[in-house]
Amino acid sequence: MTWLLVVTLLATDFIWFTLCLPSQKCITYNASLYKYTKQKLPVSSPLPEDSVFAICDADADYEHEFKERLTVVQGLWSTINTVKPSHFAKLSHLKFLHLNVSNNFSISHEAFWGLDKLETLFLVLNWKVKNNTPENIAFAGLYNLENLVIYGTQPFIYNSLSSPSFLWKGPALSEMDALDMCKIFCSIRNLVKIRHLELGNSTIVLKKNCSVMQDAVSDDSECRSQLNITQFTFIGIYFFKVEADSLRNFQHLESFNVSFSNIDISQLLDSGIQTINNLSISYLSNRHTDFMKRVCHASQKFQVKHLTIKGDHIHNLTMKDIQKCQFLESLDLAENILTHIKSFIISTLQRLMVLSLRDNRLRFVQLCHNSTVFSSPLMYLDLSKNAIRSIAQRQFSCITGLQYLNLAGNRLRSIGKLSFCELERLKELNLSNNKLVTLEDHAFEHLHSLSLLNIRENYIDHISDGAFRSQSKLQELYLGPLQDNFYLDISEFQDNLTVLSLEGTQKKTITVVGTNTTSKGTPLHTLKLFGVSFDIYGCHRPPFVTLKEIHISRMQQLKCDGHDIDFRTFKHLEQLYFHVMGKKNTKTINVSGLNKLKVLYLKDIFFVSQHMENSDLMFQGLINLEVLTLVNSGFLYFTPVMFKDLISLKLLALKDQRITTLAFGTFDHCPQLSYIFFFKIIFQCDCQNAWLGQWAATKRGITLKLDNEVCAAMYHKTNLVNFLDKTCEAPIEFIFFLGTTGFLVLFVTFTLLYVKTGWYIVYLIYIIRAKLSVFMGVRPKKMQCKYDVFVSCSNKDEFWVIHELLPNLEGKGPPFLKVCLHNRDFELGKGIIDNIVDSIYSCRKTICVITRHYLRSEWCSLEMRMATYRLLTESQDFLVLLFLEKISPYEISGFHRLARVFKRNRYLDWPEERKNQLIFWERLKRTIQKTGNASEETKI
């Protein structure tokens, strides 16, 4: 227990010292919380929304960085230099791993051992480095890996906007420079669950037969037969060659995706593939004049259902081109240069349900010919980002089953009376970012099934009464910006309307009225208002009173029933986003007491915050608030009182503002706070803010993003962490650390020395005392002798001592001598070293019974040392050596103290003959009784 206490104290002190201002190499994010801050995630995460992921610098110590979050982190993005065996084993719940390796990257065998739950591995390698190729990487232990993505760092340059082509910076590449795919197949043959393999930024050759490989099979057929890959993706493959039958082991593919490559599509025909469900061929540099015809021929052969051809400069489609694509269910021709589309595409592709013509150059739509009687099963149509100016009457008469129509980003100026007349099943219509000015009452009269209508980013001057009268099933409405004063009574929607988004312009007021209702339909739960001035009437009644989410942006004036809005009216509010523009009319923000509020986002409220009577009460009563984001809020001081009710707070984000003081203990009342993010914050260069790092270091599971922030002093700025580290005095905790650590180190050192070498220390003390006594000419006082002789012997020689030595010295006389033995005369309860010292000094002589057992005993050696110390200090002949065995001088020479005494001839040999033993005992008694001077031989 003592050692455990010492280790705990040392660890605690170390934390205080090393983590006062933590320099984190890993930043942890909670995706489900971070999205509410409106900050873009630093990575595109394929993980679920409630996942926890981290971004780490090179050589981060994951166990130190994540602490108890080791089993929580599911995604990891890291730059790395070296991957050792079981490098990520502590991250046992990792599902996604993205490694960006350096030029000197090295990876050991079993590097990924322990990642039993890993589903996706993304490696960005430098394939120009020797042995830094996929076939040299060991994937042992990845039992559940489903997606493997490997990218090289070849210097490709491409620009999909101006041209889909890309350039290779360097000498011309050939098959000799390409990666042999069969080697990659063999390196991953044990990944039995892998379904998706993606390779990028490299050169690839798919061979029918492999050359002989070291430590593998000579033919890769065995490797390929073990794999169950159903999805291939190749991106940025400059040189791409596919030999006949090279993919014969992957006959039925779910998807085959090639982008930014020079592949000849005809090579796939003989590759051994039989079926491909999803075929994507985009941004190819090797395009023939009959490119579309070739692609459709491949689609027919592979029975493709979903075809994507993006960015391939397709400018025209003929019936002959697409004739063999008649079995397609979805076709994506986005980001090409089509100028027109004719009705034959629908009539020819009779199974087509999804069609995307996004980002082309279409000026008109001619999907349905008026004279043709044909009904297409098309359900999804995307015509966004084109140049369509109008929609002809009955243009969609042949696709009456359409459910999704996207016309965003075009140049539509009006909607004709019969433009959508056949789309009675349409559920979602997107008309955002057009040039609509007027919405007539007939615009949407045929869209009875519409559930989502988006007309944002249209500068609408007029909306006719009854424009939305047919949309009784409408659930989401996005409208604006409205150029004139506008009055909207949402009572006609409220039975189903759940999301309402309105946008106004300067000097115009939008009035929204919600009348009371007894309907049992779904209440309005999301209100989004973008603009300058809004008046809401009926705030205290349904549907507004049931609002759960409010977004208000660029607002100057917001009134509720003719008065400044009080958000406390919305008792069910869970999310509030409030962005103020200007400072004239917004005087206060009341959110205190909203005990159901979970997310609060406040931006540009500096004028309000600076004129509040008591800003500490701003967040009073927000006991369920989990995410708080303040952007340019104007709060210069943050105090514990301000956060005392935020007991459920998990994430705090502060951006674009100054902070003069962050008071000590500000977050003491926030036990669940796990993430603190600072973005572009200017602190005051003041050591009062130094406590934040210390607090974060001692709290479990805290992520503090502070490294890039600055502090201002007078007319210059400096990095905050550097300022606190170099300028601020050592805190009391650091002084405590130095004191307790020094004491503990001395305590542990002394304890270890005492346990391991206690008698050596005692002996050293006696030697030093002896030297000082001789040097100063002081002779020690003689102790009164209690015994005549002290016997130092090995336990294995006690039989002789008890049956021979004691009877002759104590039992036969005169003289009758008094003998001191350790097992008989040592004082109980006293330390053994103290007993030895006292016994030696309380006897006139000390007899050392020398045997080989004696020479090997540490306790006997100690008794010899103590005896020689007395010989040294008192210069008297107190020591007698008694040899029970014949021991050669050569053996004795290994024990230097014994050897020096032995050379002075003060020793007796035990005779074997009985007649000589009587003489031996007489001689021994005389020696014991004799008091001789040893001044001539005191040197030991």
C-alpha cells in the first residue's frame, strides 16, 4: 500500500506539471455534437452521426492523448512515420482508420493487430519510396475489414471544372512502372470480409497470370479465389491496363468505378467480369468518338442497372448511342456539356427510374413528345445547374409517376399554368436559385401530393392569393427572398407543415400569422427566418407554441404579437440559432428558463451582450443545454456564475471574438463538459487565464482546442500558449509538484538503499567515524565487557560450536569464560545489525570460526566487517581467526579483509588429532585473556 501511495502521488504531481498547458497532438470530435456548431468538420467522416473520431499529428501517443476514450474513439485520421507491432491495439473499437504516411514511412508486421472491429482502412502512401508499396504491407489481424483504400502520392494535376483531363508531371509512364495488381491481391488474401478495394493516384496493370513472387504463390489464382471483393474503385490511375481474364475471379460485381484514368473501356469486355450492377466511368482522358456507344455496349454485356458517366465531355446523345443501354434503371450524365435532351432518351430507356442531367448546358427540356403516348417509370429527375429558361406545357406528361424533380440553379422566370399538370404524384420540387419573380395562383395547383417545396434564392415580388391552396400535404416550405411586404397565413398548411423557411430583404416586413387550431395533425416544429424584419402573430398559440427548432439569421427586428420577441414563450424549444444584423432594434435576448433547450447558437449579439444589465444570468435555468456556440458574442468576461446552471453542457465553441478574462473555475459546474473549441479568439495576455490548461489536464475526457489562439498586449499579438508558458509565474501546483516530488524521490531512494544495502550503509558510517576519530586523535571510550568472547560462525557450523567450543570455554576451567552466541544471547526485538554491533563491543574478543560456509554467508561477512572496524578504531588485538577447515591462501585471497588479518598470523587451526586438541584449547583461552596492542597492524 505504501508503494501504491507513492506511485499515485508521483503520477498526480506529474500530471500537474506536464499538463498545465497541454500541447495536444490529437483533437477528438463528437460528430453528433459538432454539427450544431455550424463549423465544417475537418474530415469527411463515413461514420455514423453519433460517432467519436480524432485527428492526430505524427507520432502521437494514443494512450496518453485519449486516456479513457481509448474504447470510445471509432474513427482516426493521422499523419504517421512509423507503425510498430500492435500500434493501434489500444484503440480496440476503431472502425475507420485513415493514415497519411510520410516519405520515410515504415510499417512492421502485425502493425494492425488488435483492430478486430476495423471496417475501413484508408492509406495514403508515397509509392516512390522503396518498399513503400501495397504488396509490402502486412494486414494481419484485420478480420472484419470491409473497405480498403490505398492512394499513392503521384503528382497528378486535374481540374474537373475546366477540363476532365489530367497531367502527369514527369517522364512518360509505361507498364514497367505500373503496380502489379496480382501482388496486391496476394497481400490481402487473408482479408476474408473485404468487399471494397479502392486504389488511387498510381499506375496499375491487371494481369491474367502473375510472375513468381517471394513468400507467396507463383500463380495468383489462389489469392484471387480467396477474396470476395464485389466493389472496385480506381481514381487517378494514369496508366491503366486490363488484360484478358485478369478479373475472372470477380465475375459478379456490385460496382466498378473508374475516374481520372486513361482506361480503354473495351478492355473490360474480356476481363472475365460477367455482371456489374453499378458502373461508373468518369473524367476519362482516353475517349473515342463513339465513347457513349462503347459504354452502352459494355453496359449491355455486364447487365448494368446503374450507370454513371460524369465529366466526359459528352455533348450530344443519339438513339443509336444509347440503344444498348435499354436495361438501365438509373443514368447519371452530370457535369458534361449536353446542350439539349430529346424524348427518345425516355422512350428508349424504358426501365429508367433515375435520371441526372445536373451541371450540363441544357437550355430547354424535351423529355415527352406531345404526339407520343408513352408512360415512363421515371421517379427521380435532376436538371439542376443548367440554363433552362422555361418549361413547356405538359412537358412531363410521360413521367406521371415522378416523385422528385430538381430544377435548382437554372434561369426559370415563371411557371406556366400547365407546366406541372401531370405531376400529381410529385413529392419534392426544388426551384431554388432561379429567377422567379411572381408565383401565380395556378403555379402549383396540380401538385396535390407535394410534401417539400423549395423556392429559396428567388427574388419574388409577388405571390398571388391561393398560390399554395392545393398543397394540403405540404410538410416543408422554403421561400424567398421576398422583395415586398408579405403576409402569410400558415393555417392552410398547419395540419401537416413541420418546416417553414422564409427569407426577406431590407426595409420589407414579412408577417406570419398562425391561427389557433383543433387539428390533430403534425405541429410545426422548425421555423427558419432569414432577413431584416419579421412580425409573428399568434406566438402564444399553436402552431408556434409547439416549436422545437428556430433559426433566425441576419435579423434586425423580430417581433412577436407586436412586441420584441421573448424566446421564453416557446416552452418546447430544443434548438435555437440566432444571428443579429445591426444594432438598432435588437435590445435583448431572453432564453433563460428554457429547460428543454439542448442547442444554443448565438452570433453577432455583441451589442445586446454589452448592454445587458447582468450578463451572468444569460444562461440561467438552461439545465438541459448540451451545445453552446458563441460567435462574436461580445462577452468579454466569462465567470462561474454564467455557467452555474449548465450542468448538461457537453460542447462549448467560441469563435471570432475577444476574451479579456476567463475566470478561474468557470466550468466547475459543468460536469459533462467534454469539448471546448476556440476558433480565432483573441485573449488578453494575462496570466489569470493560465488555469484553463491546468483544469483541462486534470479532468477526464476533456478535449481543449487552444494551440492556435493568440493573445493581445498593447500593439502586438502572440501565441497564447507560448505566452503563458514563457511569461507566467509558476503556479502553486507547480511549486507543490517540485516539493512533493523531491521529497518522494529522496524517500524512495533511501528506502531502496536501506532495503537492499542497509548493512553496507551502517558499515560505511562506522568506517567514516573511525577515520575521523583517527584523524582527530580521539580514542573511543571503552565499553564495560559483558562477555569474554563473541563467536561469529555460520549456521551450518553451529553443531561444532555448541558441542566443542562452548563446553571447553564455559564448562572447563579455570578460567571459565563467558561466551556470546547470536542464537542464544541476542536481545529480542532489537535490530540484527544493532545486536551484532553491541555484541562485538560488549566482548573482550571476537572469534570468527572460518569455514567455506562462513565465507559464503553475507551475515558472517557483516560480523567480520564490524569486528575489523573495532580493530581499526581501538588498535587492540580483539580478533581471533579459528579455521575449522583447511583453506588454501589462494581461496582466502578472494576475501581481502580476511586475507589481511590472516597475513598477520593471528589465527588458529583446529587440529584433527585428539592429543593436540587439549593444547588448542589452552592456547585459545590464553589468546582470549590476553590484551594485546595492534597498533602496528591496524590497517585493514
